[in-house]
Amino acid sequence: MRLVQRLATACLDGRVRILDATSGRELMNIQAHGNQTVNCVCFSPNGEQLLSGSYDKVLAPTVCPCAVPVRLHPASRHEC
């Protein structure tokens, strides 16, 4: 079994794209924040979740590899 190195990109169109870091092939395309610019993304230490933040002041966790948001957390005191 080959370990896939993943890269997450924060996009201007509100999407988070997860790519195979070796081949550049798109693995997932997540509409995480409507049409608001995504300005930060971060994988959890075990690589099973991804957290994205946007100017919409929402933190959107996503379980990888399925593109289903777990829960939305409005940002209050901290901004990305």
C-alpha cells in the first residue's frame, strides 16, 4: 500500500482542494465556504481531518478522504 502525501490548497472561490503532492492529481474538491475566499487550511496531526477558515468567520472541519463537513464553528475571538 502506497502512502499518499497530500497537499491542501485554500482557494478564492470558497473551495478547498486536496491534491496528491507527488503527482498533482486532485483527490478532493470541497465547497467549504460558499463563495467566500478560504484563507487558511491545516491537517490534523494524524492527517484524518482538515480544518479550513475563511473571511466568512467560519471554521469548517472536514473528515478526509470523504468531503463531508463534520460541524461548522463560527470564529469569534480568533481569525485566520
